[in-house]
Amino acid sequence: MHVNVPKVLIWPNQDIFKLGILAGFPAAFATVDNLFKFLLYCRSKGKNGWPNVCYAIWESYAGRYFDLDPRVANLYFESCRHTCLGIKETCFWDDKFSMASSDIKSRMKEKVSVNAIHLALYLYSQNVTLMQTQRFSLRSEEFPTDKRNKKKSIDVRFIETFISDIIKIICDPESKGLSLDKQPLSLNSVTAFSVMFTVYTDNSIMPLHEVLQQQTHATSCGFNKLTQSFSTLQVRSWLLDRMHANPFNSKRCLYHGKPIYLKPGRPLRRSTEQLYPEYVSRQTIALSSDVILNHRVHVTHCNDAFLYFLSSTRGCTVKQCSRTTLVTGPVSGTLYLTGCVNMKIISIARRIVLRNCHNCKLYILTPTRPLLLAGCADVTVAPYNTYYNSLPGHLSHANFSVRKNLWNYPASPMSEDSKVFQVMSPESFTLYHIPFQTDGTASGLVHKLPAEYEAAVRRTQDRVTAWYDLVQKAELTDVQTTQLASTIQARFHDWLECMGHTKELESLAKYRDRS
């Protein structure tokens, strides 16, 4: 995709401002002063608090000074760790944790750590949800309402409005109270600060702190090689001058992306490792590794569809879809659903988040607790129930381990006894067969089912075997065999219609014809 863009473009990190926001959880504590004091506390704790703060210190501080419930404090900590840290780091720790004994796990949990500045910035970013109702009041000024500001996305408006407050959080304690033009900003602070932004320059994505040290930008940012620090005021101005909406969003992809024609129906569009299936209705789409490997997939406004993304992807966002079955390979980042109704999701994902979703069934394998945010209701969770031939290779490519699966421990801002979710009974659980062949050697599930679900699957298989044996031992005549086959076929069609599988078979037939 060719886009005419300035030499440097900066926009808010979508992993934090889109996928990392925990709507419905308390965030009023995340003020500038509170977070600055939290970082001071971390510095006073030595190696256990700075530059990385361990979970034990965070949990103690959050309960004492932020009045957070331990489970909420844990959710913020884990969400920050999976949002801000790299995939390899989180995967390595998850593997060690899953293989440890219960006694060692408790000690490991206390020692796991995240960058303290990352955590403070992540907590402050939670306030972006309050801007949607224009009641954000961390500062004394009223929220700006000029027409130009309204056209910008909420995350860009948030950064532009509160960039000075964000810098105050990460500035060195020695400069507390000084005006912005006199405050130095250390290189370490800017390096941690970089997690909030995506910087596009010279047709590639680079970390903010590396761009600021380049010769072409170091002078304008007031970089001092001797003190390894920047001018706070100049960095602020430099950022605001280059702040821009994400140039690779769905609108840009619609006009500049490369179409992938799948007839009948609308073409999919792909650009810069982003794939946008949208408005897919009453059809089946199957995409394999050569098309979507390492892409971010954004599914929008699909209904009565069957979508198979059989590859390792960096992330998957599903928005405003209904009556749709979605099957994915390993998602190394976040699977994010918003505004979805009557969905069946079969996925392996490092992190799963639902918001404003109703009557959805999740067959999942995830090393983190699924998050059911504000507006979710009648969500059913079950263990991952399918496989395809090339799944083991995709798991390896995504650095994904199947040892740890927290599918049945969803977290929600609602009370624990609320009916936000339910665990599927073993009697209702069935395996799902993917009707496509891929290159690979897998011939069964890549993980072990919980004992009660494995027993339920075995009972179902035993009933089928017993039925075949019964028919074979019945010694029916040819006429009786024909009558029995006719009766079974009629009942089978009735079952397909009753369970809603008829449209799936019709969609598969159309997919076969056009292939």
C-alpha cells in the first residue's frame, strides 16, 4: 500500500488504547499525583520496585492506597504485562509458571514484575473511557469541544489534551515542581514512555526513543548526550506536531489496500499486515497461513457467516457481528470482541477480551483470564474443541504453549455471583470438525481436555459405536435397511434445521463451488 505520509507520524499505541482498556473497572484512582507517588514508592523499594516493580509490592500498594480489590489489582497488573511486554517474555514466564508446583507458583506470582513506568502509564490510560462521555476531570479546565478536536479519535484527543500530565508522571522526582521548560526528561523515562506510541518513519515502525536520538530529531528535542536527557518542553512540542490518527485504519485500507477477491460477496482488503473482512453475510470464508500469517485481523459487521482464519495472527478484533462462527489459529496478541451477539468463537489466544457482547459461546484456550467487560451478558465458556493439520506449526510460530489454560476463570467488573457468564456442562460439549485440509501432521487435539469433558466426548463416541454395532447385529432385510436409512436421513435433516446447521452446509457448498 502506498500512502503519502509525512516523514514521521505518531499515533497512540492501539494495544493500549484500544485493546488494553478495562471498561467497567474502577479507574478514578489513576490521577497524576497518585501515580507519581506510586513511582516514588517503587523507587524506594530498591531492586524489587525499580525499574521493574514486582507483583507483591504492587498488590500491597494498590490495596492500601488505591483501595483496589486484590482480584482487580491482579487484572490491571496482568493486563499491563501482556499489553506492554513482548510476546517472548510473557510466553517464557507462562511456560515456567505452568510447569511449576503449587508452592513454587505462589512464590513466582509474587516475584513476576513489569516496568513501573509502564504500569503507571497503563493505569493513566484507563481514563480514556471517561472521555467518551466528556466528563473527564483530571484537570481543572473544561474538556475542549471545538469542531476540529471532535473530528479526531478519542485516543488522539486524550494524548493531545493530557500530554503535559503524562510527562509529569514520568519526570524525575528531583524536577518535581519545576516548570516544563526547566524539567529534563531522562532517556530511561523516554524509553519507558515509548510504549504509549507507535512511530512510523521511513516506511517502518520504530520505537520512539530511537527516533528521538537520531541526528535529524535530536536537536529539535533538546537531546543532551552528556546527561542522556531531553528537554521536556521540546519533546512535548515535537510529539504534538507529529501526532496523527492511525494511517492504517479501516478507512485507509478501504481506499488504498489491496483487495482479496472472494466471489460471491464483497472483497476483503489487506494492507500493512492488516486484514479487514467486513460485511460478510451468508457465506463461508477460509484463509490459511500464506494470506494472513502475522497479520492483525479486523472483522466487522458480519452476520450469518462462517469465518476460518487458520494461521498464526498477531491480533484479532471482532466488531458488531451476529450469528457468526469464527475459528482462528493461535492469536499471539489479543482477541477482542465488541458489540457481538449470538457468536460462536473457537480460538487459541494469549488474551481474550469481550465488551458489550451477548449470548456468545467461547471454546477457548488461553493462558490468561478472559475479560468480560461492561455490557456483557449470557456468555458461555468451554475448552478449545478443534484442531487442523498445521496447528502445531502455527503454535510454535506464535511462541504459544498449551500447558496453561484459564478458559474457565473469566474476570468481570460485575459481582462474582452475577449471571454474566456460565461454564458449559460436559453433556453439552462436542468437538468441532473443521471442513478444510491444511498442510501438517496433526490428527487430534493438541491439548488435553479436562477429565469430565474428555469423558463426555468418549461417551458420545461410544454411543455412535454402539449404534453401528446394533444396526449390524439386527440382520435387517434390504427393505428394512432402506426404510431405516430413509427414516434416519429425514430425522437428520430435521435435526440440521432445528440446530441451525442447514445454512452452514449450504454456505460450505457455495464455498466449494466457487473454489
